Amino acid sequence: MTTSSNPPHVEPPEPTSWLGPSWRRLTFAALLAVIAFLLPQEVPLEWYPLNNPGTDINYLEISCASDKVGEVQIFYNLSTGITELNSIKFPISPTEQTYTYTFPLPDAPITELRIDPIAQGGALTIRQMRIINRRGEEIRRFPRDMFRPLHEIAAISPLPDGWRIISTPTAKDPYARLELIAPIVPVGMNHRNLLRCLLSTGYLAMMLAILLLAVLTATYRPQGWRDFFVHAGFMAGIALLFAPVGNRGLIRNSLHYARFEAPALSPGLSLELDLATNRPTQAQLFWDKGLGFNEADSLRVAYEDQPGLQTLRFPLPPQPIKALRFDPLDGVARLQIRAIRIVDSAQNTRVSLPLVGLVASHEIATLRLNDERLLLETSPNATDPVVEFAPAAVPLINRALTAPLSR
């Protein structure tokens, strides 16, 4: 008699996944993410730009024309040096009329500006160049006397309505520097950069997690819901580790900009006028501190000996004033005023005063606004022509004088 015995039942081994959670894999992924984060990223990626960045984003605005076909390039140093990456380049064609170009600037401190005009003897005519925000408010204006020729520049010549940058006939890479005096730091820069980092990193983490889950479900069959959520959580952790790697340039730049400290401003404001006259002599500004207009409360400034556009600067008293008077010259002349503004010691525009804020007072035959210019013509026998600032302009000036200084 024979007996048969059934072999014992052996449970098949549970399937394992090469994407399964383990401390060894997590440590390896974290080490790999740190190494990858330290690699350079020349072009910072922004996976999720701000939908509503606010109104304090800065823009560069330039009104210019050229006598040749070519390219204009403007470099901005974000405290890391002049590079091709941090520049604006646009083509330009010959025209006598100036056109206005507006370009967004990065949310970063700008410590240096450089402009490369048309090469090989080309002439770039600039009517105005300034920094504005999204509300159109002027942050800083760059008059002609802030441009410094550095390389292959034949001349920076004043014109009645602007100035012209002319390169040398053999120039291949002409450029001029703008004298900034102080860095340009956007208002709210750090807050917006923080939002960009959080949104971009979160968006990239979500996309990586979706891709990893797709690979997981294609290569592994979970043993129930608990097993699925354990693996899914591990994939989400890996995605969170590697999301900053894709945004490493944006994150590191934002940290670098946040550590930037602009120098403290020295006290004092100045009144600036951009103007041109056919008789450049002397101008005088009077301010009334309660004693009326007198020589003690005034300042004389000499014009440049040329009839083109130039900028006169008058330091203002520190205390509020009751009235302001401008004596543009000391004889018969014609004058064209382009802009009036109050600036601080860093050349930041605190107040842009309207041209209609000037009213004729003495020996002024004509004072009219024409195409963003205030045209002034003295009386035929004028010896001391005078214009005064309208009463409505004085509170604007006093508000700037009493406002606290900011970087």
C-alpha cells in the first residue's frame, strides 16, 4: 500500500517595485538633487510667471532714431557683471522721426547700464531715455550729461530735441556707459521673486509627480490602496526634491538679489529742468521761505555754451517753501522746456512737475505748450524775464521735500 503526500503550499513572493520607498533610495535621491542644484544654470527658468505682478515692475523706455540699418543693444548689470544674457537688443532702421521702445526689466538691482549704438560711423539720436513703472510713472531719467563715451565713440552731440551718439567710422563694438550714481532697485522686488520661486517650484513639482506616477503605474501593480498611497507619497517626495533643481537659477538669483543692500541716500533734493535755448547765459531760481523772493534765497546756474538740449540742476532748501520762481536767462531769448522734475541724491525722480505749472510773470511774450514742449519767448526788450510755478505745483514740491528718504 502506497501513500501520497501533497507538497506544502508556498505563497508566491509579493511583487516589488524599483520605485518603491526606502531610506536608501530617498538618501540617494536627496544627494543627487543637491549635486544637481549646485550645477550652474545660465538661463534661469520661470515655469510659472506671476499672473498679476503688480504695478511696480520697472521698464526701460527709450525714444530714438538712427541714420543707418543696424542694431542697438542695452546692457544692464544685475550686480553680477555685464553679460550678453542681461541685455536688450533690437533692430533699427534709418528714420528722422524718433520711435519709443519699451522693454520690461528683471526684478533685480541694476548697478550699471551700457548702450551699444550703431557701428561703423552710425548715429543714434536719442530724444529721451528713462525708467518707468507699469503705471507710467517716471522712476529715473537719463539726460545727455549722464552718458560717458567708453569705446569707439566719436562724439555725443547735443541737439535741440535730444542728443546724438556717433560711433567712429571703423567701430565694430562701440559703447557708452550711463552714469547711474546709485543702483536702481525695484519696489517690492523680493516679494515678487519669492512668489515666483514658490509658484514655479510648486508647478514643476506637480508636473514631475504626475510623470513619476505614470511610470509607477506602468511598471508596478499596487497591492491595495494603502500600498498605492505609500508609493505615490514616495514619488511626490522625489518630485519635491528635484523641483528646485529645475528652478535653481531663479532661486539662487532671488537669494542673491535679496542680499543686495543699496547705499543710504544723502539728504537733499534738486530741481531739474531739461531745456534748450538760443542764448545760453545764466538762469536763477528763487524760493520763498516766508520772506518773499530775495537774492539770499536763490541760486544761479550757468548754461552749457551750446544751444542744444541740456539739464539745469538747482539744489532745493530742506524746508517747505511758499512759492518758487524761475528766471530762465538775463535777456532776450527763446527757450524750449522739455521736462521739470524733483530728484533726490540718487537721481531718482520724486516728482514730475507738469509743464503747465509754469506761468508767465514778467517780460514774457509767449508761453505755450506745444507737443510736450513748453515754448517760451521773451519780450523784445527783456532784461529780466520771469516765470513762476503755479500755486498748485508748490504742494507737490513740499510733499517731496518732507517725504522720508528711501533707498
